[in-house]
Amino acid sequence: MSYFRKHLDLIAGYQPGEQPQDGQYIKLNTNENPYPPSPLVVETLMENLRRHRLSYYPSPLCDELREQASTVYGYPSSWILVGNGSDELLSIVFRAFLGNGDRVLYPYPTYTLYRVLALLQEAIYEEIPFEKDYSIPEKILTDQAQLKVICNPNSPTGTFIPTPIIENLLKNSCCPVVVDEAYVDFAYDNALSLLKRYPQLIILRTLSKSFSLAGIRVGFLIAQPEMIQGLLKMKDSYNVNWFSQKAATAALQDLPYMKNNVEKIKQTRQEFSQAMTKLGYEVLPSEANFVMVRKPGEGLKSEYLYLKKNWILVRYFPEWPDSLRISIGTDSNMQFLIHVLKNINKDHKDDL
Amino acid sequence: MSYFRKHLDLIAGYQPGEQPQDGQYIKLNTNENPYPPSPLVVETLMENLRRHRLSYYPSPLCDELREQASTVYGYPSSWILVGNGSDELLSIVFRAFLGNGDRVLYPYPTYTLYRVLALLQEAIYEEIPFEKDYSIPEKILTDQAQLKVICNPNSPTGTFIPTPIIENLLKNSCCPVVVDEAYVDFAYDNALSLLKRYPQLIILRTLSKSFSLAGIRVGFLIAQPEMIQGLLKMKDSYNVNWFSQKAATAALQDLPYMKNNVEKIKQTRQEFSQAMTKLGYEVLPSEANFVMVRKPGEGLKSEYLYLKKNWILVRYFPEWPDSLRISIGTDSNMQFLIHVLKNINKDHKDDL
């Protein structure tokens, strides 16, 4: 006998990428940043750690951090909700708009957490395949639903939908539209400018990627104040701990540091994409800190396993067996990966 | 027009106690610990901060912390789920067992978050008044529901239900039963020993109270492994950040420090309770790190405001206007509070 609500027994939870904690692997599987966060983060924590009263609850709305985020994103604090990672913010959004039988639409393939969050709400998810050129599917523009989600740049493809198309989507949608911009600092544009005109627009940001702070779990939801007020009802009172509030505030004070790392990663992305193309892979054009490489019709599981045996972790999704998603590490990380992949090709040839 | 699910428009979120961040108040309103956490916490963080790669995701299941918690609570890691504070764990539990129209039972008055979490799930909450002596209401024992919750020691009353009565409740209940033991380190007993025999039992613990770590947001849910496996589906992948995992592990390594603080607080609680009785208040017998003081039939809002004017924050719940919940601070905190209250009595007399 199960104690759980019936629909829960039928679903599996989200499976995050492997997170070995011993630091032996070159981790290119969960889109972390190969560079450390701004030195200001550790300095600020060192300075404050002995002074702060850890025995007291943190600021429920992250007042200081919201102020800092406000200067970065260009909207007042009342437009910003801070989350324990943007995963928590996604969970809040799905719970706020989707109940039993409600519909959520998003292009496919994308972040598989959306499906899990829909299932947890007993909602119906419609995964609309991207057009062949990874542009937005017509059905997403025209169909009505209770929620639409666009991961932009998209994971795992790395592809980007231009802002005018996002605006077109908003013009055609009465329901809340989430634009999950986890990777947008690596792209050439973003949707922030649309917020003023579209009360149903919800933009998500995270410090996990461009700011090199996956370890602290801080994400932002930016939307009009009325939207924020409604979503706040779902939020745990003290959802962001003191450390993370402090670390995030410091990181946002050092934008040039982040932007410099982003430029390095974009350069590496370009060189790596060229090298993988030379190796015979189809490489999707990426605006993120990862690339999806494909051998359409072939299985790439053996490549994934071979890389892992050589202490390189990349992301293999059983759902898309002819593809690998590879995070952009340092230049030497990527050169080593290419070197190892060349050997697997050699081994395979020797087998013949 | 609202974008939100209909039931959400009708409810208010949970209102946490005031959290001024400037440190000027004597904070006796949210049951924080007046003593700092074990020095081992800050030492461990200082040692690890420069070495750790904050750019990487933390352990999804808090492996190292679960191991340490396992030695403290006496159950294997597979019996333990770590949460971003026990508020997150409560939210997970309510979402796992309650849907539209399902029933949750709990004694009243208690932690008002339970009501909000039930409303968010469109569930029906039945708040069964405690017996006059604050023992468990008969109806909680006998009625069937989808979920029962016992805050033990209870907030805001501080009263405690003995373990054999909790066992009696479990014998009579087919549904999951949450025993929220946030304050149990200040009590003479706890329900951990019942876990082996009752697969529906869920025990919650937190580091926010006895371990002086409200700032780091770490709670534990302890239950049989099958229960843990089901609840994991609801959990965000990386719900506890790296800092908090590290700080919590260190705190659990220094139990004698925590126990020493608990003894001091219990001593202060006893002295404060006697002094308040002398001042003419009814003081409920407390097994927690706070006491509820009452003047049945009178309003205590003016006392709350007068204390606040004198830089002492206590908790006034508009729902229970003849009561105040006062956290136990240091001896001198409590002596100052008594001193201030004596003045309000004097002022009032002068008014006559």
C-alpha cells in the first residue's frame, strides 16, 4: 500500500546529472563554469563570517540582494523574486499556474525538469518538436494553454530564439509565459526589455552558470510586481540562506569579472565547435555555455562511456541517444576531450 | 484578470515573524537561539572556503551531511532526507499527500504554516482544539484523514505530548503522521524510537533552534526508506547549497556544545516562567525554547507594542490576542524584558 497521492506513484522524479564530489573528473556534464567565481565572493564571506549571527533567520525577501539585482537587471526590487536556485522558482511557477488537467506547452527537446514539474501537478504537458532549424514551433505561438515555457538559449540544444519572436509569442498568448534565461549571458540578446509591456512574462535567471556559483543555489525571477506578489504566496518564508544571499550580492557587484569569463567561454565554444565538426559531428549553433553534438541516427552512448572511463563527464540523455551535450570548460579541458575522442575513433578503426 | 489558479487568489501567504536585519532589537519573536553556533561551524567554513569549487553543484542528497546526521539520529542515511529548512520539508510532505478536497488534521493552536500549506493544495484543514490541559484532542486520535500533523513540542504553546500518546495516535492512524520536532531538543523525550515500527511516521528536525543555525536553513526528515524514496520525487535536485551542507555537518559533529546551550536555555526558561507568573501572567508549561504567556480574556497587543518600543521583539498573533509567545534569550535578555514589563504595569497604574 502506498501513502502517496496516486499520480505520484506513477512518476519518477527528475534525474540530475552525475555530481561526483571528489573533483577527479573533468565535469562537462551539468554546464558549470570552469572558472571560479569573482574573488569578491570569498572575500566578502571571509569578512562577514565571524561577525554574522548565523543563529538568526535570514532576510525573507533577500532585501540587500534584491537591491543589488535591481541595479544589474534594471528593474526595481518589487519586480524581483529570489529563489533557492531557479529550479525552486520553476517549481513555484508550475504550482501557481497548473492544476489537475491544465496544459503546459513547451518546445521539445528541452530541460526535462519541465515535464516532471507538470506531472507533479497532474497537469498535461505538450512537448512540441522544434522546427528542423530549431526555430519556435508554430503551435507554441498559436495554441492556448495555462502556461508556456521557453528555455532560451535552450538546453540541451544551445539554440536561441530571437527576442522579436519571443515578443510575437507574448502577443499571441494570454497565459503566463516563462522565458528561462539560465544561459542567456552567453547569448547575444535577452528578453528583459519586454517585461514592461507584457504582464504575463516571467523571466528566470541564475547565478549557477555565467557567475560560476552553482554551489550557492541562487536564481532570480523577474516579472511585473503583481505577478511577484502572487508567486510569493508559494515561497517558503526563508528560502535563501544567509551565506547565499551574501555571496550572490558580492558576485553581482563584480560584473566585469563575470563578463570576462563569458567572453573566454564564448571563444572556447567557437574553437571547440570547429574541432568537433572536423571530427565528423554535427554541432548545433550554440548561444549557451555548452554545445550539443550529434551523429544523427547513430548511438553515442559508447562515446559517453569512453569519455567517462577517461575521467571526462559529458551528458548523455537516453532520450536522445544520437546526441551528447558537452559543457564548455577551459581550453585545455576541451583539447583533452578532442584528444580522447580521436583515440576512440582510432580504437574503433582498429576493431574493424 | 488574474493569471493564478483560482484558489490562490483567495488565500494569503504565510506571514513570518519580523526579521529586522540590523541587530538593534533583542529578538525574542522567532525562537532563535541567543547563543552562537558551535565555533566548529565557522572554523570549518573558513578552512574550506578558499578550497571549494563554488562553481560546481552541491551533492543532491547531501551525502556527507546525511552520514553525519545518521550518527546523530541513530538511523541509516537512507532514512534521512535533508531540506532547505524544515519548512521546505513540510511543503514537500503536504504536496505529496494532499490534493483537492483531501483532509489534514492537526491540533489547534499550532504553527500557522500548516494551514497555508493545506490551502495551497486545495486541501481541507481541520483544526481540532487542544483539550483544556493541552493534551491531544480525542478527534485527532480517532478521525481518519489523508494526513495528520503534530507539532511537538507545540508552537506557540510550548506544550508537549508524551511519546506513548504519539504511539497511540500511530496505532489509530492509517495515514501519514508528521511529528514536527523542531523544538524537541528542549524537551525530555522524542519520538525517534517509534520510527522502526510505524512506516507512516515522519519526523521533522531542524538546526534552526537548538543548533543556533536558523541562518543556514537546514532541516531533516526522518522516516522509513520507502517513504523517503517517494518524497524525493518532490524535492528540487540541489535543494541544499554547499555552505549549508558544510556548516550543518560541522554543527552535528559538536553535540556537547549544543547540549550545553540547551541546558542553559532550559534553566533560563524556568526562571523566566516563575518571574512571569509573579507578574500575573498565566505561563504554559514549556518543553521548547519559548513560553506562551497569557492573560485570558485580556488583549496583550499593547504589551507587544510597548516591548517593541523598548527594542524587544516578541511574537503577537492577532489570532490569539490574549497571548504572547516569547523566545528564551539569555538571562540578561529576559531580566531586561521583565524590567520593561514592570514599567508598563507601573505606567498603566499611573494612568488609573
